[in-house]
Amino acid sequence: PARGNGMANLWDNMYSGISSANILVKNVQGFYDKNSATYNTRLGEGYFFRAHNYFRLVQQFGGVPLILEPVVGANTDFVRNTAEETYDQIIKDFTEAYNLLPDAPAQPGRLTKWAAAHFLAKASLFRASEINSTWNAAYKDADLNNVIKYAGEVITKHPLTNDFVELWNYTAANGANEKVSEVVLAAQFSNDATSR
């Protein structure tokens, strides 16, 4: 990517996140206690973050190199995958996350099945978009049905607030507006001066 226009930062940041997600996916499967109550959650988080980072990349650059294992040592011979292959991986990873993540977070700000469903619907909608019309015909009907399915599930679990203002009624860190029914995933804020 060209330097100086912010795209290099996006590229670097997303691949850094992909690298971390690949390590998480590999290490959870290799070293984490499969009987642990959090095994599926941690694995689902890895799949979610890898999909999320690839989703940001494919929207900006089209097909990008798919790196699905931790990189060991210096490597400069990555091959660019097609947008079709990239979306296929994104949807597989978001589906894995959807199947593994819990319905409700164990702690505030943690990923849930519904965050994965939201992005699964969004990725399916983007793949079905006319910008991909040169190759997406085989996916379009299933993708649009998945948009309805997953978005419908999210809306059922996170119904719209009675008043739109509730979403933006910020009064304090971790305030009531972060917990209204419509919020699927909220960034965590803190009023603890030591964490700033």
C-alpha cells in the first residue's frame, strides 16, 4: 500500500491483529484445556478478530493475502488472494465465532454470539453487493437470506430502544446508555484516572 495516505497504517494494524488472532486460534486449540468453561469463548474470539480484520482489509483493498497460521521468521513472499477467497474466509471465521461465542458476555465488553451475527450479516451483505457482481452470483441468494437470518436474530436479542436519544445519552463512563437493549457491543470506557 502507498505510504503517506493512512492506508499503510490500516494495512499494518489489520495484519498485526490477524497475527495475534492466528496465535490465539492456534494456541487455544493446542494448549488450552478443552474442558474449560471458556475454551469455546477464547477460540471464538480469535476467529472473530481474524474475520473482523480481514473484513476491514477486503473493503479497502479487495483480495488480500490470507495468512491463517502464525508467521514464523521473516517472510516476504505472500500471494494475494482474490476478493472471493477473502470473503469466503471472513464468512467462515465469523460463522465459527457465531457458533462458539456465548449468548451473553461473562464480563462487560466481551464478544458474544450476537456481535458475530451482526458482522456475519454485514459481511454477507457486502459479498452480495453489486461491487462484487463479477463473481458473486453463486453466493447472492444464500448471502441475502443470511443477512435476513442473522440480522433478524440480532434484532430479536437486541431490540431497538424506545427512544433513539437513549443511545447517545452519555452521562458517565460505563453509564446506562452502554447497556440499553440496542447495544450489541460497547467500547468500554473508564473514569478511573489511573487507566488514562
